[in-house]
Amino acid sequence: MDQSGEKSKSHFDISYFLLAFILILVLQQLLTTYSRTDVVAYSEFYDMLREGKIAEVEVGEKLVRATLKKPMPDGRKEVVAVRVEPNFAQELEAAKVKYTGATENTWISTLLSWVVPATIFFMIWSYFSRRVGQGLGSIMSVGQSKAKIFVEKDTKVGFRDVAGVDEAKEELLEVVAFLKDPITYGRLGAHVPKGILLVGPPGTGKTLLARAIAGEAGVPFFSINGSEFVEMFVGVGAARVRDLFMQARATAPCIIFIDELDALGRARGISGLSGGHDEKEQTLNQLLSELDGFDPTVGVVLLAATNRPEVLDPALLRAGRFDRQISVDRPDKIGRAAILGIYLAKIKLASDVDPAQIAAMTPGFTGADLANLANEAAMLATRRKADSVSAADFLAAIERVLAGPEKRKRILIPRERRMVAYHEMGHAIVAMALPDVDPIKKVSIIPRGLGALGYTMQMPAEDRYLMTRTELLDRMTVLLGGRAAELLIFQEATTGAADDLQRATEMARAMATRYGMAEEIGQASFVTERPRYLDLQGLGPQQSEMSDQTSARIDDVVGRLIEEAFQRATAVLRACASLHREAAERLLSEETFGEADLDLIRAKVRAALPAKSEAGLAVTSADGSRA
């Protein structure tokens, strides 16, 4: 391929220079033709001289140029004749005409007539040769790595810029130590792992961690996405893998970081193609070969990140390739506070902003979510022309992130608006009556996002990792509080409870098929786990194979659990009927209840419930048992 490129380029050069030479000769001929002066007969010139029409004469070696006293009828003021008379000077003296000698230096004009066209053609050739070279280079470099190379001063990221993932940072510190001093670190025969895989949900800081390692160690950082290896040409991906590792060995010590490794390292054969002729499989095979071939003691560390470790090829994860897998999970409350401390340092804050309080209100947020939250709060404060960002701005930003922007221009008819108010207060009152649910922070009937006509905001007091059957049933009861309010007040159901019903049904089915919380089913699981780190709708646990009888029993249990939760929500709202109406009518006028308003309503709810049970929920469930 190189030889053919050189041959085509040399052929282009010869052809171009031959064409340029011919064009220069043509230009010379044209210049000679157009620069030639009309020569008069010497006899005519001699007659003008005798008649006294000539004022001045320049005598050259071959030509005589005469300036006329008066222009000729055709407008000419000068005439030229070929010099043929030896005693021409005597004739001029006799006619009393001033004459001078002229030296004809034609070499300058000749030189310019050659140099100027040659220069122009050379500039044109240089331009096109660069363009052709770039075109050939893009074809010739198709197998070269597209990794972006950052040196230490370009990275500008250290462990000080990473928070909320302390365990991952501790595991990566030894990589930094090895890159800084490989001789001391390996004095006992140990070597750094060949490959380190960062695993975690999107936005948790995997890429930031990799760049922080490069910044701390002060070594070059090769960054490339897994999808950039594969092109339409067969063999390009494998060639790029080879080129990447070749560059890394020449630059060692250094770090290679492959983001989205699942785009490159997906398990072979799952695409349905047989054999190893698939381009992605060839690229993966080359990566496996390079991992086996390079020496970890030279100071080349391979880092990779993915949020789908379950789809990676098992050969990629075995010992000796990606030796270590480091989990980069969502931060806990302390981690979120530390992350907020980094982002809030760049914002002008009011005195009422407490990072710990914001961290408590944002469970499940990743580092990227918190960065977006801080930016949204700053934008809201800027929009209202404030001098600093207040806690109210952060609360509004949390609502915007969770529920979407307000849609105040979405006008509801009075009847729909009243239904939304009673629906949302049904959620709130049921939640206030139950002890094992997250506290209510805000209730609003202002439409938000794509389809939310109102919302009830619950914020957990602390991070939770386990839930009991009672807590799950209480959450289902809160979800069904809106539907219970619709049927009690309006004796008719609306479409506003669609999302509540879906979430309650999913929770009930998980209790029956996944958690073993149904006596009729027993301690058995009937689901196949989906990817852990992809929290997307439609990618939850899938139902595994089961008999028709078991499937029917599961359906019966799901229906019973939902009916039990619905009856509990109905019992609470009946016990607090007057308070429910009062709060809903007030919400219609005020549109939003804050924590102060909700605290007053909560006290009235607790007072309205029977003393024997804080929730007053001694109701009979669908199967006849006591709830």
C-alpha cells in the first residue's frame, strides 16, 4: 500500500512538471507576441526625419525609437524602425534632432518571463501536493490509533478533584506509586496489574478517576473510546490496537484508558456470526494478544471502564489480562457531601446552604447528577438576579431534576385541577399516617415535565440498602393513596394514577417472584437478573421459566397485595376525611405546600387516627387475613 502510494505520487509529480513546462513555453510565446512593437519601414522613418516630424531619437543596437512632435492620425506618438544606415548619427545631426544611445538589456525581462510563471506553477503544485498528501495520508493512516494523548500539564486532574469514591481511590494509589517509582515498588518481585477495569453506573466518575491517576503519576495518558477501534474496513480495528500499544511502549511509563470497553470487548459469538471473521471479534482477539504480550514492568498500565461488565468476553476478564475489577458505585450521603464540596466551591453561595443537607436530599445521585444539580441551582439564582445561590435554589433545582421544569402555561380546567389536588393530598396523608415511609417534603399541583399534573415529593432521611416486607407494603399503600382519594371523593377513577399503578404492580410482582415475600409462593425466585448498572425502563429483572400453575398463583398474589395496599390507603383517608378535604381545598388556592405547612397537616393526621394503631389500619385484606 505504501509503494502504490509513492508510485502514484511520483507519477503525479512528473506529469505536473511536464505540463507546467509546456505552459511556460506557451506563455513565453504569448508574451513575445503581445510585447512586439509595430516597426515602420526605414524609408518612412527617413521621410519623417527629413520633414522635421521627429523630436527625439533613442538609438539602439538593432532598433531606432523616435518620439514625434505631433501624434500621428492613429494616435501614435512613437515609431520604431530597424537600424540599417551606418552614418545614421550624421543624418540626425543634419536634421538637428536630439538623439541618445540605448542599451538593450533583455535578460531581466527574460528572467522574469521564466521565473514568475515557474513560481506560480510551483505554488499551485505545492498546494495540490499537500491536499493529495492529506488524502493519501487519511487512507494510509486508517490503521493508526485515534487515541487522544494528554501529557501531565494537559490532564490537570488529580485525586483532589475526585470525591465520593474513596475505596476506589485507595485501590488505585498503588498504581500511581508504581508509575512514579517502578524499581522500588517492584523490589520484591511484585508488578502492577496488567489491566484494571472500572465498573459502575454512568456518571459515577470512572473517566475522571483514570485521568486523576495520570495527573497524579505525571505520565502521558492515552484516552480512546471502545467504538473508535472498529471501522467499515476489515482489519482496521486490530491494526489500531497494535498501533496503540506500540505508541504506549515507546512512551512508557504511561496509561492507556479505553472508555466504554463493552463496545470493543463484547463476548464473542453473541452477534450470531459463526467463526472469528467478524471485525469486532478480530479486534478483540488482537487486544487479548496484546494483553498477553506486553510486559507490565515497563510501566504501561491499561485502564478500562464499562457499565455493562456482564456482556464482556470471559477471556478478557481472566487473571493475567484485566486482573483487577474496581467498583465505582453511586456515592453514599458522606460521599455526596464531599462531591458537592468540590462543585460548590466554584459557586457563590448564600449562608443558608448546607452541603450535608443537600446530600441528604439527593439519594441515588451520581457525581455527574450532582454537578448538574449545582449548575441548575446557579442558573436559577442567576435567572432571578440574585447575589448568591440560596438553599431554595437548590431545592428548586432538585425538583427540576427529579420532576422536570414547571409548566405554568399548561392550564387545567377547574374540575381536573380539583381532582389533581385531592389525588396529591391522598398520597401525602397516607404517607403521613404510615411510620415506615419517607417523609413528605413538598406537595404541588403545578404541572411539571412531560405529563405530571402534580407531584408529591418524598425524601429519605438516610441511605437505605435493605427493605422489609412491611416497608414495601407501606410504599405500595402510599402509591395507591391517590387512586383511593379519587374513588372516595369523586366515585370515579382517572388516568392520573397510571404511573402509580404501574410502580405498585412492579413492586408487588417483585415481592412475589424475586424477594420470596408471599406465603403462597414460598422462598423461591422466578426472575433472571438483568444488568446491574443499567437502571433503564424495560431492562429490569425478567421472568424465568415457570409452570402455568405457578404463574397463575403469582398473578393471584400480586392482585392480593395490591388490593391489600389499596384497602389500607382507603382506611386512612376515611379516618381523615375532613382533614383531606380541608387540605385539598387549601392546596387549590395555594398550589404548593412546603415543609412548614406539611408539618401542621401531619400533626392533625396523627391526632385523627385511632390510638390503638398509629396508622389505624386494622383492616381485612382480600384473603381474609388481618393486615
